Amino acid sequence: MSLDKVKQIVLVLSGKGGVGKSSVTTQLALSLSLSGHSVGILDIDLTGPSIPRLLGLEDAKITQAPGGWLPVQVHHPQTLPPVPNTSYQNGAKTAYNQGKSQPQPPVADNPTNSTTAPQSVGALHAISLAFLLPSRSSAVVWRGPKKTAMVRQFLTDVLWPPLDYLLIDTPPGTSDEHISLAETLLQQTSAPASTVSSGISPPTQLAGAVVVTTPQAVAVSDVRKELSFCRKVGIKVLGVIENMSGYVCECCGDETNLFGKGGGEVMASEFGVEFLGAVPVDGQWGLLVEDGRRPRYGKVSVESERADDEKSDESDELERYDNGNGSGPNYEQDDGLLVDKYRSCSLHGTFEGITRQLVDIIQRR
């Protein structure tokens, strides 16, 4: 069985599309890797695979080996250099400090232009149907039986290296892929009958599921069905993550609840499951995964705001203000590893806390 070398399997589920499951899966994987764990991502969203794009691996292909497929390596175990300076000043920094659930973005004021010591990371591998398709625009038009067969093949024919955690990114809903996934995993990862009969009940490889929602009522009402699905098929819910929970402006620091706030936490309380945390919207995360740019947050000073009334020249304006999207003169292209650049993202702090809580829940079960 291809899962023999996997210690813990975590499903990322949601009954609603567009809530950011793939983004959450990617950031959980990066955070676990930054904690020193070896991690794998299995993307079973067959008709809309997003993991390769988020990881910057759209041109990668699966390698066939004797006995199965080799997953694509995102990065190998290594030591990362210190994090470069990604200053966050004045208004935006203050707003993050005042926010209840928002992390404080990376701040660097030291003269060495770095914020942390070198950091060791674990390996990260991924597998997706997108690695088998001719191009990113290729459509997958399959009926249920073929989807079911593909999911089972991914669970049995991928030759994973030793992994601490395998994260499985799923499509929205509770249909063919989910039923096939649940049946296959529960069958393959169950404790041996000999241990059960002897009174020993060790934890199985299937640690459980992380359920993702957004705050608004229409999303929460659909995600409730996913929690009910987990109960019906016997999958433990490890916790709920509320994604897109608020947006803090990178420049002025004002916070806006684009989709409301607190719906995921209320749902978790009603179902008696852990609430792992709220994740805000960060435009720099989008630039990181879309363009490979290291997050760099806007800088606005009191002096420059006063000078704004006196300056009309466009070049002076660019010198005064760098909004972090590549238009300012302080922006520099960075071709480093995704896991390295992610450390400069404000969401790294959020997912560091979520990951720590998730690992603790898994270890206690």
C-alpha cells in the first residue's frame, strides 16, 4: 500500500466551493514544513486542481517508477537563510496589533536586513491530476465511476517517501470523490484486527479532517453538511478554519469584514468541534502564489503624508510610497523557494498558530 510510509493523514474538506480549501491546504503544508515535518499534498480535486499552481509547479509532470508514481518534489529538507526585511510601519502595523484574531506581520528594524536566524525545513512533495494533463486548460470530463477509480489509484499507486503528514485537498461537496476517499481510507488505515481483539486500540493513520468555511451565512449553511458527512462516515473532525475573515489594508491599516465575521466559530461551537482560527484576506499571499513575489507590505510615514500636499511629481510620489505590488522603487524580484518567501507573509503567523494547535490535537487523540 502506498500509504505505508505516511504517519498521519489529514483531509481538508468543505461543503462549499470557493472558500479557499486549496489555499488553506497549501499554507498548512508550508507551515508544517517550516516546523520541520516532512509533508505531502494529495490533490483529489479532479475537475479543478489548484495545488500545482499554488505551489508554482504547473509545468511539472509525474514520473512513472516500478510499482507506481513518484510525487513531485516541491522542496527538499534544507536550512533556509534569515528572512529578508519586510518592514510594516505605522497605521497597518498598529491595526494588526489591535486586531483580535489578526497576526502581526513580519517587522524588521535591524541593520542587518533580516528578522530571524536560519531555519530548518522538512521536505514537501505533491501529487495532482494536473501533473498528468497536457496543459492547464485541459478539461476533465469524467463520470462518477472514473472519478472513483482515479481517487483509489491516487491512494494506492503513489510511492510517497516517509511522511509525517499527508494533506488531502478535496473538491467541494459530499459526492463520488468524498465517498470513495472515505471508504478507501477507512479500509486501508484501520487498526489491524489482532490489535483490536487484544484490547489495544492504537490511533489509525487517518487523523481526521479540517473543515474550511468563510464567515457568511450562505457558506456556513453548506459547510454544516460536510460536518454531518464526517459524522456519518466516521471521520473525526479535527477543527474548523474560518477563511477570508476580515481584511486589513496593507497601507492604512483599516480593517473591513468583507464577508462578515464569526460564522465559522459559531458553527464549530454548535457541533462541539475545535475552532482552529480565523484567516484574514492578504493580497500579498495572492501575489506570492500567482507571481512568485516575496510579500512586501506598504510603507506610509507621517512625514511623507504631510509632504504629499507639496509634491506633485510622479517620481517623487513613487519614492515616497511603495504599495508592495511591484510599482514602487523598493520592490525586488525574488526567485527563492516558496517556503522561504512565505515566511515574509503576514499569514505565516496565523497558520503557525493553527498548525501548532492542529498538531497538538492529533497527538492527543
